[in-house]
Amino acid sequence: MSAQTPGARKPRSISTHLAIGSNTVTVDGSAIPIPAGRTPTETALAHLRSRARPELILRAHIEQEGSSETLHLPITPPDQTPPARPLPAGLAPELEERLMVTRQLTTNGAHTAAADHAQSLVIDLTMQYSAEHPVTLHAAEDWAHLAWLTGNFEAAAETWLWLAETRNEENNPCLTLLCADNAVASWRRQRPESAAQSRHALAEGMARLGLLRHHAALTAIPESTG
């Protein structure tokens, strides 16, 4: 998840629509096969990742069976930070303004200031509302992205795991899997000594979520690998 180089051309974007059912995945009206051993959600996200390029952002509109909410997700390659998700609809102006401060600082390249603001905002919103409130979760996503951008991969992995567990409790498999992907990607960027220390807690979290591929990714790599 790398930051965009100052002065680099802004990636172009295209939209795509996915419908994820209990045994089916439809992309822009066409069904795609689900490989053996893969869930429909894993298949859908793998399809999106395979289409994403550094110069191309996929703006995916995802309908999940059993959910009335359509997810609007920007998808980028696995090693690149995606743009922030759209803010929740119907936010009070004061809340929207506070979230936008983080995003404006990020856009201007002030990642350290943005990270400090995002972390403080998560604490404030948790106390004012709750840790599971939608606006708190959006602020936490911003904080996790900025932790990556500023090289704080330990905090990024920990925050993405917490977000994965929270989204799982909401019965949102798509966001659960995306957050889990980001947690493992953050762990892979940690220094070897940090990775060795955080491996067990992250692997336990993936086991609780039933994400066996993510658990295997954390436990199969030698201790000397960061």
C-alpha cells in the first residue's frame, strides 16, 4: 500500500457492479465461476484485485445477499493504499467536517499530521458514540491507512484486525475480508522482530474469524521473514 508520488498522474477510475450470492458471483451482469475451496466473497474480491492496476482504480459497487446496503469500494492492487471510502450518508455537518480534515491533510501530503488527527478522532468518537458506531469505524479505517503511509505497520495491522472482527460481527463478509487482507499486508511490512512478536495475536484473530488462508499466511512464513 504505497503512497502516490507527488506530481504523479492521478490514476483513472472505472466503475463495476458485483452481486455476491450464497453460491454465485455476478460481475456487470455476467456470472463468474467460483473455484473449489473458495467462497463467493473471496472469488469476487480476487477478481477485483486481478483487474486493479497502479494506474487504474476500480470503483466497485457491491450488493451482498442478505444485506440492504450497497458497498461502494475503491479497489487497488494488494500492495497499494486505496482511496478512502465514501463517507456515510446523512452525517451531521460537524462530523463530516471532522472526517474531512483527515482526508484533506492526506490529500495535501501531510500524512503525519493526518495520522495524528485520525488517531485522536477515533478516540474522541469512541467516547462520544461507541467503537462500533459507523462514523467511528470510518475514522478507524482512515487511521489504519495513515498508519501504513507513515510506516507504523504494527498499528495498521492491529487496527485492521479489529476492524475485520467488528465487520464480521456486523455480518459483512466483504468488508471483513478486505480488512483481514489489509491486516496481513501490514504484518508483512513489519520489521522481522516486530512481525515475530505480533504474529501470534494476528493468527489467533484470523482463526476466530475462520479465515484459514489468512491464518496460514501468518503461520507458514519463517520467523526470520518480515
